[in-house]
Amino acid sequence: MPTPQAHPWLEPLWVRLLIIVLLIAALTAEVLWLQDHLWLFLWGGALVYAIWDFFLRGVYGRPKA
């Protein structure tokens, strides 16, 4: 199985944080105003996956070999 590699576009921390903030804003708008359950779960799933992929998986922020 190949080792996971970081996408160069997502290497800067500010880009990953911006994506997380935008997902939180979309999720907040869905919870407070729009209240469509399908989009609520889609935004929530995207947020959970982004947090796992960007910060918990350990691919980004590793020293380059």
C-alpha cells in the first residue's frame, strides 16, 4: 500500500485552516438558518473528514524526506 502524500496546495497551514473555517461557517449557517438535514450532515461529514485528514492523519507538517 502506498504511503499517503500531502498535496502541495494544502501544505501551508493557513490554507488548511481557511478550509476548516469555511466548513464551520457553512455548518453554522445550516444549523441556525437553513435547517436542511441533508446539507447539515454533508457539511458535518466534510468538516470531520477535513479535520482528520489535515491534522490527525499526520501527513501535513511532516519534514520532507
